[in-house]
Amino acid sequence: MTDEPTIIKRRIEACAMQAQMNARNHGGDNATAAADLMCAFVLLAVKSGGDPERARAAMWGHAKACVADFWPDAKIN
């Protein structure tokens, strides 16, 4: 049986691929897909009753953590 982290990773990869295809079908690129996913993150949080500014700040925090993890020498404001 597949472990939980692998299942989560597969779900996230599927979302990313779908966002990429959707962005390309509408004249966008991978940056468009990434922005779409970040907006979706905030939208899901707000639709669940979350504060929009808090959701946006959390999204930014997650983005910085991802950059720091993949590119440890990158400057993050």
C-alpha cells in the first residue's frame, strides 16, 4: 500500500499538471499555472471561512519555504 506522503505528492503533482495544461490552453505558461494555484489556495481558504489576508500571508509563507528548500542560496524577501 502506498504511504500517505506519496499519495499527497501525487495529488499535488496532478493539480500542478492540470493547472499547466489549463494555462497553456488559454495562452499562459508555467508562471500562469503557478499563479492560478496560489489564487486557488487563497480561494479555498476564504470559501472555508478563512480571512483573505491571513490566507494570502500563509500562501506567501509556503512559497518562501519552498524556494528556501529548493534553492537555499536564493534571497527571499
